[in-house]
Amino acid sequence: MVTHITDIFSLAATPTALLSASGSSTIHIHATSQPSIPLVQSLTGAHKLGCHHIAVSRNGKVAASAGFGGEVKIWKLAESDTPEWQAFGELDPTKGSGKSAGEVWAIALSEDGQYLASTTYDGRVNVWDLFGDRSEKLREYETGNAGSGSFGLCVDLSRDGKYTASGHQSGAVYVFNNDTGRLQYSLPGLVKPIRTVAFSPASTRLAAAGDAGIIAVYDTKHGEHVGNLKGHTAWITTIDWNDTGEYLLSGAFDGKVKVWSIDRGVCVATHSETDKALWAVKWLPKTGRNEMFCTAGANRSLTFYREATGA
């Protein structure tokens, strides 16, 4: 299913839809509640220079997208007979900061869409209140000395709202406590750049992966490294937990996508429909015994798979 004219860099799933963002200026929305997964809306001109990250709240009502021009746009799902995404506003990350380009790279949204976490080129991690004053930060976490940290390539917010995690060009992984506003753990990294981090649904585990080709799994309560998932032979660019936390999905630079059993610590399925880079993988809402997931990347297409993962 070819859906974009350039690389697809990011995917976000709601209970009924899949949002995809690419190097073009358009964000596409497909209806996953319909068997053919049709394209139902296109947000044209959303980002003039293209979009590299998109995130959505778990309730599927708020979305945020970050563009190559440095802008961050906020979207809300309009309540109507035929729900459509509408522009809600724009985050101004540079206002009052004296900074410009690179102030926002990776983004993540809280469960209800009220809070957005973002990384910067100099290693800082910021948390914003999207329903308050969108020019004011709630938190600014430093990972280096006075903004001299390593480029923040990825970020995630735990479902319980307690933690923000970030992965960096240096290979470092940090977990911050949003209640105290302090660094909770500096986790043993993978030496090479960390391109993706993701909290498990219960917020008890954090997975991190990148150029080392290994997925490291950490215990968030104690900050301990509890295991590695090995099997990829290329950079891992993207990971996503299924809704029960039993399985982890990973996509790599060589086009391979793997499904991992967390309990067994092994790969239970490998797919390789393309030899081009995968930039995004995402589980979709579960139906019956099967779970569906989507992959996207340099082939400019959305590819859907079904995996039998239990009752």
C-alpha cells in the first residue's frame, strides 16, 4: 500500500486509525476499523519541509507532529458523525529560550494527550503542557553540562505518567522522574547511538535499541539492565510493545522486522518484505487471536502483517 511520495518516518496508532508522517508535507490517516484500511483523511501542508515524528494520545483524541523546519503542530479529533483531525495549535519551543533550530526532535505524548515530551540537539529533554500555555515548559531535564549533552534521538513517556526516558547519540539512556523533576536513572547504554526507546504498557520495563543491533531491556523500578534481545544484524531504528507487554516489535535498517517474546527472550517471527530501511513499526488494536502490525520506511509504503500471539 503506497501512501507517501517520500520516506515514511513515523507511525502513530489510535483505537480506530493509523497516522503516518513522511518527508512530504502531508500527514495521512487510514481507518484501521475497516478491513481494507482505507485512506480517510490527509492533512495537507502540515509541515512544509516534511515531518519526522508523529505521536498520538492513547485515547486517540490528541496528536502532535514535529517537522524538519523545527515546528511542532498539535491536532485534535473533532467530535462528529464523521470524526476528522483538525489543527488545534502549534507549540513554540523557541519562545523565550533564545534558541532556534534543533529545539525539538523526537516527541512523545502522555496517555490523555495533555503533556508532550521532546528532545533537543544538545541533549536536553523538555516536557510541555499542551492544554496550558504552550510556550512554557513544565520540565527541562539536562543530560550534560549546561546544554552540552548528546543529541536526543528518541523519547518516550510511561503510561502511568511517572517517567520520561530518552536515548542519545552517545549511546546513553536516561530515565527522569516527572513527579520530582529529577534524573531517576542513568542506564548502562549500548555504546552506539540509541535510536528508539519504549516503555512497556505496565511501565515496569524500558526497551532501548539502536546502532548496536541489540535491544536492551531495563527494569524501571530499580534501574537494572535485565536482558538483551539479539538477532538483528543492522541498526535497529524502531520498536513498539504490544498492548499486553508480552511481545515487542522491532524494525531495522535492512528492512527486517522481528517479533520478540519478552518472557522467553527470543525472536518468534521475522519478516522481510523489503530490503529498504524501516523507520517505523506499530502494533494495531488486537482483534481475536491475531494481532496486526504495520511497518513503514524508505519504500514509502504501509505494509500490514497479522501475528497469532495468543487468545
